[in-house]
Amino acid sequence: MGLRGQRINNNSTKYQEPELITGVEGILKMAFDKGLYSGDSLNIEEVIKTFPDIELREESMQSNYSGYFRNVNGKWIIGVNKLHHGNRKRYTLAHELGHYILHKDKNVDIVDTTFFRNNETDSIEYMANEFAAKLLMPEDKVRDFVDNQGIKNIGELAEKFEVSASAMKYRIISLGYKLKGNV
């Protein structure tokens, strides 16, 4: 589960991807310092509001559109499909924030569509998906729940982080856990 983007490149120069963990870790620290958590769940809307050059929009979109990231007259716009489930919207917002942190200097507009079981995601979308997963489901918290608190059920873990079960499953696998009905 993830997002596939259609990008419009307005810049012909070669772009080097920034270090992913630096952006995520900085945002997580800022969110913790500002109390932007509700239990174990990051309040992604409030995190986005801390960036003065981002405007957040919730709009009705076709069901296959999750959100978008674009620059309009010098202002970065993150749009999310208001018709989607709350957990889907949270992941989309984190994904679009990933585009802001990682790709705003590329001068691209990105419209993200939902997709399932598709491994043909390009580097920009892969990085934004990884950013969203690390932001919403930080490794230390996931490992604490699984290893120390004994929570082995994907659905229960997903509820803790307010993400979909498929997003949680992807994160668990990416952290090296083996699935056998439970983690």
C-alpha cells in the first residue's frame, strides 16, 4: 500500500536525494517538544501547521486521488482527499509532508493516487512513503510495542498509531519482523 505520484518536472538539473532520517528525526523531536502527540499517535495536522509556508487543504477528490503537493504563487499547498478514511488521510498528509521536506527544491507538482500491490514506485514516491512510515510509526515506538509490551497483532499496532493495517504491516516487515498471523 502506498502512493504513486505523477510529477511535473519544472527543473532540468540533476537532483540528489537528501538524507531521509535527518528530516524525520528533526520533525519527531519538534513534535515531542511541542506536545503534538495524542497518546502514541502523532498529530500530523498540527505538525504541518508548524511550517509557515505550507497551507493545508482538505478537499473532495475522486476516490483514486489521495492528495497533492504543489506550489501556488510561492505558497506550498498540501491537499488531502476529505472523502478518505481518517487513517488514510493521516498517511497521505505525512506522505505529502515528506514531499515538502525531501522534494520542495525540485520544483515539482505531485498528485498522488492510491494503489495497492504495485511495486513500480519511482524514487520520489518511495522516499515520501518511507518518510511517512518513519514519521507516523517511529522505529523505537514500534519496537517497544512488539518487543517489550508483547503486542503482536497488526490491527492492534495499527490502532496505536492510527494508521491502516496495511501501512502497519509494511512498516513491521521493513523493520525485519517476520509475519506468522501475528508479528
